[in-house]
Amino acid sequence: MARIASLAEAVGELVHDGDQVALEGFTHLIPFAAGHEIIRQGRTDLTLVRMTPDLIYDQLIGAGCARKLIFSWGGNPGVGSLHRFRDAVQHSWPVPLEIEEHSHAGMANRYVAGASGLPFAVLRGYTGTDLPKQTDTIKPVSCPFTGEVLTAVPALNPDVTIVHAQRADRKGNVQLWGITGVQKEAVLAAKRSLVTVEEIVDELEPRPNAVTLPGWVVTMVAEVPQGAHPSYAHDYYVRDNEFYKQWDAISRDRDSFGQWLAEIR
Amino acid sequence: MARIASLAEAVGELVHDGDQVALEGFTHLIPFAAGHEIIRQGRTDLTLVRMTPDLIYDQLIGAGCARKLIFSWGGNPGVGSLHRFRDAVQHSWPVPLEIEEHSHAGMANRYVAGASGLPFAVLRGYTGTDLPKQTDTIKPVSCPFTGEVLTAVPALNPDVTIVHAQRADRKGNVQLWGITGVQKEAVLAAKRSLVTVEEIVDELEPRPNAVTLPGWVVTMVAEVPQGAHPSYAHDYYVRDNEFYKQWDAISRDRDSFGQWLAEIR
Amino acid sequence: MTYTTDEMMTVAAARSLRDGTSCFVGIGLPSTAANLARATHAPDLVLIYESGCIGAKPGQLPLSIGDGILAETADSLVSVPEIFNYWLQPGRIDVGFLGAAQLDRHGRINTTVIGDYADPKVRLPGAGGAPEIATACKDVVIIVRQSKRTFAERLDFVTSAGRPSMIITDLGVLRPRDGEFVLTQVHPGIEVSQAIEATGWPLRVSADLSTTEPPTPSELTALRRLTG
Amino acid sequence: MTYTTDEMMTVAAARSLRDGTSCFVGIGLPSTAANLARATHAPDLVLIYESGCIGAKPGQLPLSIGDGILAETADSLVSVPEIFNYWLQPGRIDVGFLGAAQLDRHGRINTTVIGDYADPKVRLPGAGGAPEIATACKDVVIIVRQSKRTFAERLDFVTSAGRPSMIITDLGVLRPRDGEFVLTQVHPGIEVSQAIEATGWPLRVSADLSTTEPPTPSELTALRRLTG
């Protein structure tokens, strides 16, 4: 049974300096509030894992929380670049950022292996690309039956995974719907997990296209309305596309980012 | 877009002598009517694939349709043995039956590999069992990162998969709900597929716990009300537990089975 | 209240399950015992069936591991590949509750063949989920009626090879000591000699042999409500 | 009706999609073109987004590949691992529709870095779904504005290496001939010299060079309704 706590308490207890941390949510249900709480609590040396770093990791990287990034696509969707991510990679600001780079298919399969208790996953991937030259977590593997050579990627098992969902009940059973991305796998792959939710309800009524995570595979649940803003929560609020566009200007130089950071802190 | 046809037409067109055929449905939604149609059309030399052969394959085996069985659990659930399966293995009646035997986890992963376009799947399985001594489709595979030895099983890609679902629309989009077992994987792994449905409707309204198979991955759809009887169709009819019990007597000797067969034919 | 040896076995098996844990449930005796535990001392026991039902709460006993009542009452309903890969395989389930057609002194199970594999005397159903349930769950408990035929000196085939912590029978309870299952508990009214007689290997008896508490009236009432 | 070069490009890309086929859609220009096809000559085109939306039917253009409208209108909504493993990887999708930051004469794409990987001049977003979209779909089409910077003599990094059948730009269409992309089509009003000038490698021109049909009023109306 998941423990229900405040966001500050949950992040304080579950996220430690130096941890490998995955905050997942594929465009939808991105756990922004939890990201801001990590910044507020001043965590450092984190290895951040996420398929699409998005604004949330641009913020954590700019705030100096991260030592390393494991990812597959680091842009501002529909807008352009992630300037804090760029600044860290190109100029080591505010601290150097090591990167471990994959494709979406590779990252998704790394979570699947993690959730499945396997050390690696097999895919048809990275064919003809330069990624295996730069990323040592991409290796060939042969089929024991046909001899065909395929690609292997190692499991991801984050110290802690954080996701946002629409609802939980009082036992910490969690329900999310709409685009559910890789969240189930990311939670099941992790050693500890935190789910922030729009609301805690008495009963989770069944819904189409819903994923339910039983409370006994979730460590902590925190009620955080609007916890995915400026991304969206299906049936609660829409994506704040304006903020995504504004972020381009806010993040473009270190000073304006510093102002944003001071307000968050 | 799937083609909508009669059951006889669909089986006639899709199932050929000598084919590898998977009829799936885990306790729920077992495509019995399609199995009976295969018997009626006198198909022979089939390689039958199914996690739980159940009464449906006991019938096909007793009718002499099968040359080989690929499976993981061959019993009459809650009742006892499959007598026609036993008679075929123990006494080659009515024809010899080759078997290829796995565990549920192995079979499920073989379908997953098939659906994923991979030649094999990796699992932690068969540890300490005698199965790898008898089944040459179980082999060791090493993790390229940790060196750990795990188990590999080859993909299943049936010539044709047949499943039963609650509904389809007129474009052949298929919806099934309740226990959905391994049906999605079995259909996606197959070269051709047939879905029998309780009813064809104008619109598939969204439902909790539903799997939707788009019409463009289904070859043919046939409307067959009660097509899963004596298994059940969630929200349509319950399992005919009495028939499962009666089958024990019907199938126990060749004569009474022969009478049943004459009626089906 | 009087009770049968089967009822004693089921009650003893139910008691072995702690509240708040998760249990991967085989059909038949294991399912009856796990549902009895949920109906008595372990209301928050999480029942998991290989058909993909997680947290099933059937009011009546299911006849198969895929009954509709399991799906309707589950906290979460997943595919069969998912139940094996994401839920069983990583070792996140506390107890595997299994039956057996034949087992040996090491707690290994045969549900495949009696006789030679290529030319069997009796062809049994086969492995099902058991090989992986027996090795992936943190703990494994076997529930089986004890007889010379079932408790075999030698298995014709090893279907599952886990490390069970307990074998619960209609006569008593066996636990591993120095790599071999020995009798550690007899049910009320059962003689040690009966258990020895019903075992195909020379059954050793633990020095600290105890006697099972008989079923309480409330345990029996709950069990009969489930099975009735 | 007058139109922009971007509109011509999008219309040309839309026309390349046949009705009743399936298309794995990247965000931006590819998504606009695929939705235009669905709104015009290909109402039964199946749009597949990497967010897990199969058969999405958005009335308005989505801004990201994970907009709510894609989920709400999809025939089937699946997880991200499933979209890559069960749908993309086996090659069951007819066309992959991709954009590019930089590409070479072989149709290989760079969306990773400009300059040295370890110490890049410009860090680009990276691979996303492109490496597997480019190799797993039966056919691949690239939609990209043509310029010397984008159409590079040499890539600093190969992010995706498929075998596209077409590169559709704001100036014309390139197709592979003897292992190299050559100009096979120019849009109305575009000079061959403009296309050569906007290409970083010595662009060859096909002997059977043709001119694209200009956008019809109904194509333009449909496009402007989508983007407006």
C-alpha cells in the first residue's frame, strides 16, 4: 500500500543527491511540480533519465541538479531547442553534463527490461546510425536460433521514478488515462516511486484506456492539483502551449532563466 | 480494412492443410465455433499452437486435424485431463501427434517476439526443469552487458491466428474486453488472421479494459454469436461449466467422442 | 464443528498467508486456500491470477483461473504476457501458491508425464505457469494431498524446481531441513505413521514436531461459504 | 489562388500518401502533410503517432505528437513501448513521414549535433523515434525545406539511416538514382538553378525532370483550414 504524503515530504524522503531519477510522461502528464520541488530542495549530482527531457529537465539542468542525462530526444516540442540543455552540453553551465544518448525505441525497451527484471532488451534498432559509436549501452546480440544479429540495450532501473496521474484512491492505487507513454514501465522498473495526482478519491471507477497501478508497487502518493502544468492532464486541463513558447525566451539566456529560478525557489 | 465474411468462407480461405494455426483465448473468448468449422472442412496436418489446448484442441486432435501441438498446459481446467490429447500422445490415435512443450511464460514470450518482428525473446524461465532436454526451442542466451545467462525462445509467427471477440465495426475494427490473454500478440504475430465476433455494430464505443485491434491488421471478420461457447464472452454469456464437465465423459472413449464428432460434422 | 482432512489442509494453507502480502495463485486447492485467507485474517491479501487479474476479490470460488468474476473484481487487469513479464518475473510477488501431481523430497514438481517422456504411461497437462511461479516468487508454498503416488522417491520428469518453504497436505506440514522435506507438523488426529506411510521416500520426522491447531468455527464457516 | 512554397511542399507531400495505407507521422511538417492527405484524397489514411495513437483523426493540427486530440480520436491507444515494438518494428506500417535538420545525398539524417559530438558547436535534439522509423517502415518520405545548410555535403553525425524513396522540399522533389538523391521534380515557378544552389552537394538533375502540379484550390482550402 502506497503511503500518502505531501509533495515536499515525498521528494525529501525518496530523492537523494546522486540518485538516478526518472520523471516520465510522454508530452502528457509530465510531473512538473515534482521537478520544481527537487529544485527547491537543492538536489545535486542526479542522473536524470527521460525519453524526452522537455522543459522539465531543461529546468533541472539549468538549476544545477544534474550530473548526467540519459535520454532520446531533447527539444521543446513544436517550439525548438532546450537552451539550458544546450548550454550545459556546449559550455558546461552551470555544471558539466554527461550524456548517454539513445533512440526512443531503445529507451522504451530499456524501461521494459527494467520492469521485467531482465538485464537487457533486444530490438531492431540503431541500424546505420553513429549512436553506437558514442553510447556504450548499445551492443550487438545474436539470436540463438537464427544467428541474426540484433541490438541489445541494458535495463534501466532508476533509484526513483516520479510520474503524475489523474487519480489515486486512499490506498494509493493509481489511475491514469489518455496517453500513458512509458509510465507503467518506468514505475515498475524503479527501486522507489512517487506518483503525484490531480486528486485523491474514495473509489477509482473503471475508465476506457486507463492504466491502474496497484498501491503495493508505488512507494508514495502526493496530491498535487495542476501538478503537470504546463503539460496537460487529460480530462482536467489542457496543455499551456503559451508557456512552452515563452520558455524559449525565458531559457535563452542565463539571466532570465535565473529570474525564473529565483521565483521557483 | 478487414474483410467481413461468413465463418465457412473465412475458414475456407484462411486455413490450409499443413498450416501452423493458433486459436487463442485464455479461458475466456475461446474461438470454439471456428474450431468446429475447421473440423467440418476436414483440415489435416495442422500444427496447432495454443497456450492452453483446452477442449477446443482436444476436439481438433480427436478429429484428426493435427500433426503437431505447440503448447504449455493441456488440461480440462477444473475438471481433469484432455482424453483425446492423451490418446493421441499415448497411442497415436487417430494419428500420431508430435508435441513441442513450453511453459506459459515461454509461450507468451514467443508470441510477443512474433508480434514484435523479432526472431526470439528473452526470459528468466525453465530453471531446473527437464523441459529444455525435450524441447529444442529453449536455448541459453547471455546478456551482452552483465554476462548473465538467461533463456531464449524463438518467435511464433502462425500462418493464421483465430480469436473470438465481443464486437467489430463494419470496417473490421475489433474490440474485446475482460480477460484478453495473449490475443493481441497472437493476431499481430500471424501472417493472416480471423476474428469471430458476437456482433458487428455501427460504432465501437470506448470501454474499460478493452483491447482494440484496428481492421488493417485483421484479415477477416466473421459474425458468430455464441462463437466462444462453451467458454464465455464477458458481458454476453457465462462459461458453460456443465459442458466442460460433460466433456470428460464424452471424450473419455473413442466411441462417445465419435458420436459427438458426427453431430458436429 | 467436525471437518474433513481437506478442510484442515485448506485452513492450514490459508493461515500461512500474511495480510497485506501478494500471492500468485494456482487453480484448485491453492485458489481455495488463498480466497479463504482473504475471507478471514488477510482481507488485504493481493490475489494474482495468471490470466492477468491483479488484486482479484471473488465472492465465490472461481472454477478456472480465467473466470469473469476475477476480471470484474480485479484492481488491475493486464495481458498474459504482462502478468508473466512485468509482475511475476521480477520477483515482486511475495508468495507462489502451487498444487502438484507428483513431487519429490526436494520439493520439485512433476506435472508433465508418468513414465518415459517420448512414450508416456500417463500424459499429464504439463507446465503451465508453474516453472516460473516456483522460481520467481519470494516464497513458494505447495498444497497437495499426501499419498505414496504423489510423494515420489523419484520424479519421471522435473516440471518445476523452486525452493518451496512448505508443503501443506491433508495429513500435516513438511518443511525443508538440510535440503530435504521432513515432517514438521501433523494435523489433529493424524498419526505420524500415516504420514510416513503416505510418502514414497523414507520420510524423516522433525524433533520439534508440532500439531496443527484445528480449524476454528469461523474458519470453517468462511470456507464452506466459499465452496458451498 | 496564390500559395507559399511551404504550402506547395506540404501539398506535394500529402499527395504522396495513398488512401487506405498507414503512416507513422513525425511532428511538424510531416504531421501537417499527413493530416492534409486525410482531409483531401485519403480519408482512410491511418495516422500513427509515437505517443501511442493509432488511427488518430484530429480536426485541428496537433502542436505536439502527444496532444489530447490525438488520443481522443484514435482507433486504438497503446503504450510507447508497444507502439515501437508491436507496431513500428515488425514493418507493418506502410510509410514513415520524417523531417530532418540535416541530410546527405544518400538520404541519411542528422538531428544530433553540428560539429564534434564530444564538443559540439550546436547540440540538436537527438534521435527520438527517427532511427527506427527510417528503417522499419516499408517506405520512407522526408519533408524538409531545402538549403545549403540542410542539404549537406557531409554529415557531422548520422542519426538515422533509412532508404527514403523521396525527399520533398519547398523547391521540388528528389528521388534516389544509383544510390544518390537527384532532382526529379521542381515546383511551379522554381528554377533548377535555385535547387542546385540550395544543395550542399553537386546536385544532379534527372533527365525526366517534371514540374509539380500546383496546389488546387480545394487542397489549399483544406490546408488553411487545418493550419488556421
